[in-house]
Amino acid sequence: MNDNTLEPEIQPEPPKPFAGRHDVFAQMQQYLIDPSDRHALLIIGRDGMGKTSILQQFAYVLEDNVIPCYVSMSDMDFEDWLFALIEQTNQALAQSSFTISRLPQLAEKEGTLRDWFLQEYLPEVNKLIRSHRRVVWLMDDVEYLLDAMKNNRLPEDILAFLYAFLQANLQFGIVLTLDEDNEARVNELVPLVDVGIFQRLSPLSVDETADLMKQFGLTIEPDGIEHIHNLTDGYPRILQYMGEVLQPSRHMTISKVEVDAVVTSVYQQSHETYRNLWQNSLSQNERLVLTAISGLLYDDPLADLTTQRIEKWLLETDYPLDMTAVNAGIRGLEYRELVFGGMTNMRIRAGLFQRWLIEHARMDEVNPAVAKSNAVDEGVSISRNGILMIIGLAIAIVVVVAVFQQSNQTNVPDVQPTVTIEP
């Protein structure tokens, strides 16, 4: 049994296949050696882009004088948030071979937990790690913390408390990750973060894709790597699926042919990822533009895809967009790194995502309220052209009826009045 009631059982997990992100780790290293910036470092990326993997890889990349402390905000009990943070800190110290039984016992505390943390616990931690080491709290999915504050499950001053803590304790640092869908909430993290400084995660490059496949023990020919990158656009989660599916072929050199043989399996595993991206991350205009692009590429994959063609395609649906809205949708998709080619030759970056759009992107899912109002009988939508045809037919019927009635009135013989005289 552990002498310290805060000491948890330690079960470190082996590192998972990982490649790239050298720019992110360089910024993290700079953050740790630069005492002038006492804000938390913020990393933003969409779901599946590797935010959690970067934090978990931290211990294998940086120097030994850094003690990483991973904290999952999605799993935290915010009713006892500071206790949970202390517990995670103890686990990180124990994994770094420090004897944490010397640290103060929580049962001995007097006053508030914050007072005990700052006055009793923290000074002993600083003595334990000595001045040349740093503890870094790696807080994953910080949007859960913001939600807890919004729902009054956390005190309003928690961010100010953590910022003041960083100002006063140079041996500690904080790295946060935030899902791209919550990027508009960055201002809510003030004063803990500097809203003008953050790291955005992009898809892996071709070379990084090749490195990741090597981490799976795979030998893949250059054309196979290029094909994998074209299919996935270097999306880390989808690349993980690819690496796992190709495992049975790790004893051989894999070419584009072997990659094609597993594409359907990878595509099926990727369905939920693309479905969540479509449903939860994209605006209405972005969905409309993506639907138009995928439809036009399916009809003619070689033709230049301009904004004018996208606008014209949408004008023939129930969901037309003017040129301003089309351009705004394209800019949003480029910012999310889902399309490329500018305004004159638009393309979808990932082949698997394009396939998903062709098979699953539906106009009536863009705006369910509009789709419901347009529904007829068993949910069949009447297009605008169809409505115009019905109106035109109705007008034609009215005209025919009117002409027929007029014709009948014209052909009726004149009736001569008669007078009957009583005798």
C-alpha cells in the first residue's frame, strides 16, 4: 500500500505509432525554456488530427528535465478539479522516479484546498524536482473546462487562478488543446492564454505519412505512399486506420496495388469520422459548397471547377447561394484544409472524403428545417423546377378551362323571348 493517499497505481502505456509534428514540439520546447511568456500554450486542431497523441508523445520527445503530466479534461471530475490535478501531478512525478511519499498528506490540510495546495503541497514539489526541472500540465480538450465553468460546476476565477499560478511558479507550465469546433471560444480562455499565439495542427505531409507507415513496420513503395496521402490527405486518424489494415502485408514491399486492395476497409472505418465532420463541424454554406463540388467532380472530374459553376449548380437545387456566400463557404473550407485549388479549379483534398461526400452528402441534411418544410408524402422533396412546372401546368389548365367555357358561351343559340297573353 502507498504511504501517500494521493499516490495512484502507475500503469504506463507503450507509445503508439507517431510521426511528424516537429514544428509543434519545437514551439513547446521554446515555451518551456522561455520564462518571459507565462501564458499557457494552446494547440488547436479538429477531431482526429492528433492533439491527444502529441500530448502523450511529449515524454518521448523532450528532455529529461521536463516532467509531463497528462490531464484529460473530458474525464475530469470538476467537482474536485484541484484534487484531481494534484493526483495527476503525483502520478507524473512517480513515473519520473520521484519518491512522492515525502509530499504532504491531503488529510493533514487546514483551510481551503487552494491554500493547502499553494502553501503546503507546492513548495514541497518544488524542492523535490529542484530548480532545473519543470512540471508541465498537459490539459487535453480544454473545451470541457469551459463548459464546466459555463454550467457553474467550476469557480469563475479558475483561469485567473491558473494564470496567477504560472506567474508565481516558473517551474510549472501548462499546454492546452482545443477542438477546432470550439475555436470561436478562444477568448473565453483569457487571461490564461494569449489569444494571438497558438499552434494550429495541419494534416501530415507526404514525408510524414511515409514516416508514420514505417512506425507500423511497413515497407511501402513511393507510389504507394503517394496514393495513401492522396486518399487520406495525411489525416492522422485515417492514416492510423490505413496502417492497421496494412499490417498483414508488413512482410512484403507494398505497392499501390496492395493499397487499393484495402481502400474499402479503410473507407468503412473512416465513415464515422467523416460523418461527424459533416454533421458537427461544417457550416450550412460549407456543406452546400462541398456538396456542389463533389457533384460536379463526379459529373466531370477533368473540367475546371470555378465558383461560377458551383453557383450555377446550386441554383438548380432547393438551396441556392449567391456568389458572396459561395466564396465565403470556399474560404471556410480552405481554412479547414478540406479543399484546395483556389476559386478557379476547386478540388477536395482527400480522396476518401470525396467518396464519402458523393455517397452520403445529402442536400436535405444541410438544413433539416428547410428540408422538412419542402417534404412531400414520404419525405420526397419537390425541387424548385418541379414546383414551377406544377404551377405552369395549373395555369395551363385554367386557361384551357376558360377558353372552353368561352367557346360554349359563343355557340349557344339566341333564345327569343315569348309573351303569353291571358284571355
